[in-house]
Amino acid sequence: MTKKDTTNSGRRGFLKATAATGVAASAPMFFIKDGHAAAHGGMNFRNNPGKAKSIKLGFNVPQTGAYADEGADELRAFKLAVKHLNGEGDGGMLNTMKPLALKGNGVLGKKVEYVTGDTQTKSDAARASAKRMIEKDGVLMISGGSSSGVAIAVQGLCQEMGVIFMAGLTHSNDTTGKDCRRYGFRHFFNAYMSGRALGPVLKKEYGTDRKAYHLTADYTWGWTQEESIKQTTEELGWKTVKTVRTPVGAGDFSQYITPVLNSGADVLILNHYGKDMINSLTQAVQFGLKDKMVNGKQFEIIVPLFSRLMAQGAGDAIKGILGTTNWNWQLKDAGSQAFVKSFGAEYGFPPSQAAHTCYVQTLLYADACQRAGTFYPPEVIKALEGFNFDGMGNGPTEYRAEDHQCFKDVLVVRGNPNPTSQFDLLQVEQIVPRKQVEYPPTQFGCKLGPYKV
Amino acid sequence: MSLKNNLVVMLLFSAIVLSAPWWLAPIGANYPDLLQKFAIFGLFAIGFNILFGLTGYLSFGHAAFLGVGSYTAVWSFKLLTMNVIPAVILGTLVSGVFALLIGWLSLRRSGIYFSILTLAFAQMSYSLAYSVLTPITNGETGLQLSQQDPRVLDAMAGIVPTEGLPTTNLFGMPMSGYSGFYFCAVLLIIGFWVTLKIFRSPYGLKLTAIKSNTMRMKYTGFNTRPYLLSAFVISGMFAGLAGSLMAVTDPLAGAERMQWTASGEVVLMTILGGAGTLIGPLLGVGIIKYFENIFSALNDSALRAAYDFLPAGLADFLTTVTSPFVGEGWHLTLGLLFMLVVIFLPGGVMQGISLISRFLRRRLGMAGESGGAS
């Protein structure tokens, strides 16, 4: 810089040049690092690993709050996935996934490392934690989460920052509907699929003349689940007596359950999850709802989104109750068995559906990078879009290109009336084939946005 | 050159704040998001300190103003423009009006009753944001931008987002990353200047007098209400400014910002650092935010790496012993620290600093007669 100033003689020129050099030299290291990072295939992008020997992934899970149990299990699954990617342990689903590009030596020859964070199931905290991972730790991908509110908030952030988000447990239609993003991907099923899968079973079990009462968690997931289940049941001919919104983490649901008794409804639908569902279901059973006869029919309770962790918390209350789930450890296919085996060997108990989806998401991301031959997000996104795979526990699955939603079979489950162990709480009632839960990609208003940010 | 001189203080303060990205690098706290948080919560805490530190009135509901500021700012982004200036001004003003209302009601009582009243109002705002006000707040999901927002001023200027969501900006300069931090930092410096002026003015003296003896104040003929109310509104506006800055750096507002835990956090920050001191609350902010963001992210593998230089057995032992205190256990560490500070240094970290400096001064004074302690 100083050499160029030969024409600009004298004290002023010298001062100018010195000042310019000074500013340039004192620019923080990160600008320089980003500016000169070795571009991958001519393209530069955020947190480009360049020639580094390892890459970092960010696992952002709720460690405190109403969904902390799910978060803890997700984290176990992530750690296991990283182990398997790096070629440690027994390899888990890497032995069953088809097609598979990964070689068990990291991703594109780089060792996989990870950082963790606490979402606290709050959008603010989750975004702060995700930002820390992106800005400080330099992660290439963020995964995890156990709430659709958080998933949508973090997904939006990842789009802005140009980092891929592999959603964990999120069941709202909006995640891959009106709030979908180009950089966000969801393996988990959604509320609409729950409704489609439950419909025929409900018809068979409870008939077509029913009056339903909804208690709904008051946020995006609850809203869309209520809407989808209502649509399904009304198609069956059921009437919806009332829908009531309850705050997340309410703890005591008795004030919401008492009115159900006198409403004339004969079915209670609980659009709750995590500890909320445990509390509302337990209290509903305590209030004697399950033993009542209304309109000459046995009163029934339905929990559209079920998980084994919740069943464990709710104890006897779940016996005989119908719901849907993304995956269950008792499935007999090779992928599920391989995963349950290595998870069990590591931690001593079977994984939950939250653990399963997070494990699969991590493997899918890694595999997409391997197939794309680069970590450059637009290429990785293209590798994931429309990807067909099998051997991951849900049968043949497709990552739909138009809205980044996975399409696969859905499980209808029932609370096991005679459990043989503390984990044998849900029995698979029916495996609903994929074509029954499909819908057009435009249905929930998804517009993915740009590849390049 | 003395710290009694406002200009010297301001110059020093500005230099320290603006150079934060450099001197925070060694402890890994120099990434934009955390720097922004330091500045934003710094504003929140120094504003809170005007009320609590000077008048001794402990408000347990200041997060409500933070939330109001955030919601106002996001609505400004949605309805008016993505430029941050209207958002910041509106956020501060609306919070001020809200603070006037709540302050007018709550300041009818003092002591614990005042605290409970403010807590009640804040919890009420929080519950309202979750229930009846969901059309304005979007409930648990949080208020977010959408591409279809009207943004009338931007539309008039012909700025229409083509693809994806628009970003907040200051006349074209994006407000995320380091530019966002510097924007917050400049406002923090201005805010600090305001508190400095208040602390060192007859007005500030009267507020302190209210703290030491309200009764005597009244007997000397002062009506304390207007002073208290104005202090309450000013600190509410600081909170609103902080809230709108949260929306500026990240255009999303959630009701959890108004929860009592958020109100409690600013109380902790102020007490930890030293209530009633100029710098104390900022130190408290630094400590708590550092714990929340850095300590909470440490895990076993990071610990093991830190103890790498030790023999394997010892490293394993230390990892096992310390791991409950990091990661999800960061609250535990913070709680212990808070207990230690409150028990041994009731005046907060600032008391510790003044004890150390007095000790050093005495040692220096003994060593050489011309110790130069001015």
C-alpha cells in the first residue's frame, strides 16, 4: 500500500498511507479469515472448512423446560451419529442405509466434531445459541430442537446466515409449509400426516358419530395439529364441540378439563406434547373421563402425536389411547434394529422417536455432502432435494424437493394395555402407507426462497 | 486527568466499548451475537440501575418494557420500514408511555409492595401477550417478519424485497454481525452518557436522597412522586431501547422476553455488578451473559481438551468433577458465584474492585511515599 504512494509525495501522503495500513492491520482477524479462506471449488461460503482436518456440526437441543427429556435423548443420538460418521462404534444405520456414499472416515475425509447448545424451548434462547454456533464455533450445519416454534425461528435464522438446518422434532405443518426455507429440511412427519393416518383407525374404532373437544397447545404446532385433526374427524362425520387453547408449560390443566365433562363431547383430543401432554392426560384420567359414558358411548381420549418418552411419564394413563408416531424402537426392519442395537449398547435403553429423527438427519446431511463432493450449501441442498433413500427405519423415503419434507410411512400406535417392560409402552397398531398421507407441495403455502444468500 | 471529569470518563468508556471485539478475543467472547448482547443488556441494566441503584425502588417487572420495545420495533419493521431508526425511536417512546402508565399505578406503594405490583403488571403483560393479544404478538411462535408485510415507507421509496426476507438496515448498512454491534455500542455510549449526567446532577442527588430517607425528603418540602415517576419512565425507556435493539439485531419478538425470569435477570446483573455504581451493572451483564453463552456450551469433550496438558488420570478426574458445573449446569455455577458475591461482597463486583484498588494503593503508598494515589 505504501509503495503505490510514490507520486503522492510529502508528509500528507505518508500520513494517509500509514493510516490506511493501520486500519487494515487492525481489522479483526475474522474478516481476514473469511476473506481469504480457501474457496471450495471456486465458491466461498460461511464457515467454509477449507483445508481444515475437521468440520463442526451444531446440535441445538432443549436441555431445560417442558421438552427437556426429548432434548436429552436427541443429544445422545447426535453423539452416536458423530461416532458412526467417524468410523467408531458398530456403524449403526451406516450398515443399512441405501444408497450410501459415506465411507466411515468422517465426511469428505474430514473428521466430524460437534458443539452443543441449550434452546431452553424459547425462540430467543435458541436463536442466540444457534448464532453462537455459527459465528463463534463455525458450524456448517445446525440440527435439533423439540418445538416447532423454535424450529421455525432457528430455520429462519439459518436461511439468513446461509447455514443448513436439519430440523429435529417438529411436527407443525408450517415448518415445511408457510414457514419453510431453502436451508431447512425436515425428516419428521407433520400434523397433516397424523390426521390422514389416524382417520381410518378412528372410524373403525369409534365410529362416525362422535363429538370431539380439543385442548390445544397455543403455538404454531398446536394450531396446525388442531386444524389437521379437525379436518380429518369432520370428514368422518364427527362434530367439533369446542377447541380451547392452553399455554405451553401450563402444568395444571384442571381448569381446562372440568368444562369438558359438561360439554356433551364424547372424545377429548389432546394437542399437547412433552410434559404438557403428560400433565393433561394424567389429569384427564384422574377426572374420570375415560370411565364415563356420554351420549350412550364410552368416552375416549386421543393424543394425535405420541412418543415413548411421554408414555413413560404418563404411566398407566396411556393404556389404550390412540395416537401416531414417526418411529418406534420395536420396528423390525434392519435399519431400526441396527440403530436400536447400537443406541442400546451405548446407553442401555432404547432410543425415542426424537433420537431417531435427529440421528437420521445427521447421517442424511453428511451423506449429502459426500455425494455433492463439497460442503458448499447450495450444492448440498441440491443433493438432498428429491433424494430417495431406504434402510433408515421408515421404509423407502423421499426428501421432497418442493418443500423439503420427508415422505414415508406413518405409524399409528396404541398405549400398551399390558406392557412387558418399562419401554414396551406403545404397540404399533398399523403402519400407514406413504401414499395415504401425501399431499400436494403447495397445500401449506411453501415458498422455499433462494439457494444463495 | 481524573475520573471526576465527565469527558475523560466518556472517552475511556467509548474506547473500551468500541474495542471490545479485540480485547474480548482471548476469552472467546468476541463474536457478533454475544457482543450485541453485551451492549443491549448493558443498556437494559444501566437503565434499571437509574431506578434501583439511585432510588432503591426494586422493580421486578422491567422485562415488560423490554418486550414492549421489541414488539414495537418488529411492528415498525413490518408496517413502516426496515430502517432501524424509526424502530428504535418508536420502541423507546412506546415503552416510555407504557412505563408512565405502570409507574403511575405502582409508585403509589413503596418497598416490597412496589416490587410485587411491578411483578404483577409484568406477568400480566406476559400472559396477555400469550393469550388475548396473540393477534399482535403471535403468541408462543413469536412475532416475525414476512415477505408480504406492507412496509409503507419502503414501498414508497421503491424498496421491495425480491427473494427471501428483507434484513434490518441503517440506510443500507445491514444490522447483523459487527455493524449491528457497533450500532448498539454507539447507543450504549449515548445511554451511558445520559446515566453519567443523571448520576452527577442535582436530579440524581435527589433520587439518592429518596433512597436514603424518603420521609426526610418529604419533610424538607420535596414532593418525591414526580422524581420517582420520572426515574421509572427513564429506566423504562432504556429497557424499551434495549428491547428494540434486540429486534434490530434479530427481527423476532417473543413473549418470553417479558417473563419474570427476564426481569429477575436484570436484577441479578445489577446486584452482581454493584447496584448504584456506574459501571457495576455492565460488569454484571458481562458475567451473566458470558456464563449463559460460553459456559452453557462447554461439554465433556471441550473440558477434556482444556485439561489436555495434565496426566490422563488427573484430566479424567477433573473432567468428571467440573462437568456438572458447565453445559446445562451453568446455572449452578452462576448461582454459586452469586451467593459468594452477595455474602462476601454485598456491594457487588465493584466493591471487590474498590477493595483491591484500596489494598494496592496502600501497598504502593507504603512502598514509596510518592505513591501518586490521587
